[in-house]
Amino acid sequence: MSEKIVREEDVFSEAWSNLRNYQELIRRKTAVIAYSGGKDSSLLLQFYLWLRKEKHLSKDPILFHLNHSIRKNEDQEKEILEYMRGLGLSLVGKKKTFRSFRIKPALA
């Protein structure tokens, strides 16, 4: 059984075609992409970078990243911010520290 090779170009081109009802909105408005470094936001970011390369955007997207400080992952946060800076897009990075909280027992 042979595997079909799917190119990123083909997937993004098909996605763009399927968004025909929204293309004008996507072209005109500045997108703010919440980037976590995970699979979903990485795919969305790659799609917007493809749109930019193919000249489908009139404005570059803005990248937003929130370090919620819930997990100890300073190295990962540093890598994400360095990657985002290297893309040459506007970047908004925020760090938020949440106080620990306890779940209150249910009232009887």
C-alpha cells in the first residue's frame, strides 16, 4: 500500500479556498494569533505565514503569547519567545502570575 504525500502548500491552498466567504475579512483585518507553541496554534501560525508569503494578507498578523506561570517551564517560554521574535512579526508577550488557590469544600 502506497502512502500519499500531502504537501503543506496543497493543504493551505485548499484551506484558503474553503474560506472563500471570509477571504476579504481575513485580507482587511489584522489577525491576532494567540501562540502557545502547541500543535493548534503552530498550525494556525504556519497558515498565516503561508498567507503572508502568498500575498493574501494586506496586514501582517500580530503574535500574542501568555506565560501564565502555572508550570515551571522557563526554558520552553524562552524558546517560544525567541522563535516568535525570529519571524519578524509584531509580538506581544505577557507574563501573568496567578496566586495559588484552594478549592473550597462543598457546603452541606
